[in-house]
Amino acid sequence: MPAKKALITGITGQDGSYLAEYLLSMDYEVIGMIRRSSTMSFERIAHFQDRVTLVSGDLADEVSMLTILKEHRPNEVYNLAAQSFVQTSWGQPVFTGETTALGVTRVLDAIRMADPEIRFYQASSSEMFGKVHEVPQRETTPFYPRSPYGVAKVYGHWITVNYRESYGMHATSGILFNHESPRRGLEFVTRKITNGVARIKCGLDDALYLGNLDAQRDWGYAADYVEAMWRMLQQDSPNDYVLATGETHSVREFCELAFSVVDLDWEKYVRRDERFFRPAEVDLLVGDPSKAAALLGWRPSTSFEDLVAMMVTADVDRVRKGLV
Ligand code: NAP
Ligand code: G4F
């Protein structure tokens, strides 16, 4: 049988890089969509760049995606591209809507026109639960987004469901809770903390400035989550799935643990900074992954403690090599 072909939008991001590695390990032919920029940053994909085909396109431009689909004819499309930083979405709400919301319609429409048999994965988010209606959150929990990003993701989720129901497309939505790794962007709180810990340990900084320490998140390991994305598209029928660990921890707990990995006391270094508080906060996220466990046979394999230790160790290593 010929190898399967997958298109990944957002291949240069955290999840895109792990998913590409995973699909390559299963002999997929991987096409990665990248957008034009004045300085290309392939930091996360440099180690396998010669094994994937990179093509130019943008979620803002439907024609570019239609052309890619017609030319490369993938069996599966994983839509991971987005303006993914919640804080930025208040400063750039229209841009966030263009990319994170309408961008999903553009990909779905391009698939509908090029080949409606292509299987589609949409990167939905636990941010859609926002001001939560129940604890833990599951596929049936009503949405109450608290940021322009969350609102855009709700649109992306429902347009995926709508194309599934309107056109019979194999369009699936993975509602993923926060997942992190040493490849996480430096602006997200986990990586900001582990990078800060490494810089303080190595004598480059003497403080770490953070916002709300009380927020609670269900943090898992990104490499575990991309495997479940693939499993979703191997099912006979499209569906919606929550991916989460089922455990929640506060930003404060994350700090405490991260500093303890290098034998430092977090209270001596962490300072509160109003700039990092949000106009509206998501206070508590904790997911129920039992549907994914039952239907996909998926379970996260990395504990919170191991995740924090992995990220701190990787950042200390990078700082010692002068890389961050
Ligand atoms: P990320 O590291 O921020 O990566 C985002 C990717 O999207 C990058 O490759 C970026 O390209 C690309 N992109 C942004 N705007 C684009 C556009 N207009 N056209 C084409 N590509 C564009 O995000 P991530 O953490 O890997 O997350 C992947 C997806 O899952 C996102 O949709 C995110 O919203 C969603 N999600 C993430 C989490 C999480 O905890 N990580 C949880 C739930 C859902 P550049 O490299 O050029 O910037
Ligand atoms: O790391 P964060 O920026 O992630 P957030 O907002 O939960 O969003 C991430 O997870 C979503 C899934 O639920 C994804 F859809 C989304 O794309 C992204 O990957 O912030 C986590 C928490 C927030 O409550 C924030 O207020 O940490 C709090 N926080 C406290 N101080 C901070 C800081 N967040 C950041 N980024 N920087 C701070 O200094």
C-alpha cells in the first residue's frame, strides 16, 4: 500500500513539530504549510526538515490552501495553525478572528472543493470552556469563552461540526487542554517559568515577573497529545474528543516545583507584575479524557512532575550552551 500523506498547517509550531515527527515515524509523507516571513524560523523542525516537503500558504488565503491540496492530494489534514496566544488576542482581536476562526472555514472549504474525502483535524481548545459550567469539563460541557482567542476557537469548533453535518466530511475536533514541552513558545507561562528558572540558576537574571498565580490548568505533555490527534483520524467516523490529564495545578504550584528542580526557593525570585494579568481570566481548567480513553485507547503517559523536570532540565541545558 502507498504511504499515507498528511498536510500539517502550523508545522513550525510546538504541536506541528511533534506531529510531523510522529507521522514520519509511521512512514507518512508529510507536507508542512509555512507562511512567508522576513526571517524564517525553523528551530523546531530543523532536525527533520530534509524529510518533509514545505509549501507556502496562509490561513488568511484560501487560494493558497486550495492549490496545495490539489497539488499534493493528502489523505489527512491537521489544522494546527492559529494565532494561539491568549493574551495577544485582546490586542489583536480582529486578526485573531481572521486566523483562528475564519481560517478554519477557509481550510474546510478548500478541502470541500479539492477532495471532500480528505480527513480533517481541527485544533480546538479548552479555552472554549472559559468560565466553566462544570468540573471536570467534557465534550458535552457548554462553552463560555473568556477571550477573543476563546471566542475564535468556539467558531472554529462549530464550523468543523457544521461541515461534518452539512457535507458529510470526516471533520474531527480535538478539544485539547494545555500541553507543554521544551519546544513551547517562551511567551506561555510554563516555558516562561522554566526559562526564567534556568536563567536565574545560571546567574543571568535575579527575578521572574508573572501575572495571576492562582489560575489552574490541566497541563500535559505535547508529544503524548499529537499521537491522539492521529488516532482520531483513523476512526471510521468523525467525532469530538477532549484530551487532558484529569489533574489540575496552579501557576503557583508550577513555579514551586520548577524552582525546586534546581534547589531554589521560588518565593525569593517570583514578582507580581500587573502587565501579565488578563482583562478576563479562565480560573480553572480540568478535563475528563474518558471518551478518548474509551474510543481511542489513549492515555497521557507523562506526569506533571516529570513534565516540569523535563522542561527545566532542557532550559538549563540550553542556557548553559548560550542558546536562550
Ligand atoms: P504554536 O506553537 O503557537 O504554533 C502555531 C503555528 O501556527 C505556527 O506554526 C505558526 O507559524 C502558525 N500560524 C500562525 N498564523 C498562521 C497563518 N495565518 N497561516 C499559517 N500558519 C500560521 O501553537 P501550538 O501550541 O503548537 O498549538 C497548535 C494548535 O493547537 C493551535 O491552533 C492552538 O491554538 C491549539 N491549541 C494549543 C494548545 C496548547 O496547549 N498548546 C491547547 C489547545 C489548542 P509561524 O511559525 O510562522 O508563527
Ligand atoms: O500559558 P498561558 O499563556 O496559556 P493559556 O492562556 O491557558 O492558553 C494556552 O492553552 C490553551 C488551552 O487551554 C490553548 F488553547 C492556547 O493556545 C494556549 O496554548 O497562561 C496560562 C495561565 C493563565 O491563566 C495566565 O493568566 O497562566 C497565567 N499567567 C500568569 N502569569 C501567565 C503569566 N501567563 C503568561 N503567558 N504569562 C505570565 O506572565
